[in-house]
Amino acid sequence: MNKIQNPKTEVPKGLEINDKDLTFLLLTCLKNMTKNYAVALTEASNENLYKELKKEFDAISKLQRETFELIFRNGWYILEEADGAKVGEKYNHLNECFNDLDSEEE
């Protein structure tokens, strides 16, 4: 399987927290915040509250993405190229599920 990665930025080893540790911790926190804001958005009954939550959700989602990109650029996260056949199988399966849902509405 082909790996997609950038050159790794070395960080100090040992018990001290380094830039990599802090960045992964930030990413974890932002991902959790994004999930929690998504739940809050689905439960907001007031339009003004929804709009304010949506602004915060968008800002946190953007920061989460930027943090992930920083991690990837520093070579601390490695992606593996997906097998085209597996992607096609998954697409077909999800498409069938969607069509099943669509046909139930009629």
C-alpha cells in the first residue's frame, strides 16, 4: 500500500511535552468540540441560538482542519492510499443504502 506523507519534523524525546504532543492534544480537543457543537446545533430550538452556535462550529471546524494540516505537513500523520476497488465497493454499498431510503419515501 502506498503511503502519503511529508518529511517528519523531529521533536525532543523524553518525558517533556513537545510540539507534536501539544498539537495532537489540541487536535483531539478540537475534534471533541466539533462533535459537541454538532449535537448542540441539532438540538437548538431558537434560531438566534442556532446562528451563534453555527458561527462557533464553523470556526472550531476550521481550526480543527488547520491543526490536522499542520500535523500532516510536519510528517506526524501518515495517510495510506486507498485501494480503488475497495473505494468502489464502499461507494456502491452506500449508494444502494441511499436508494433503499429514497424508495421507502415514495
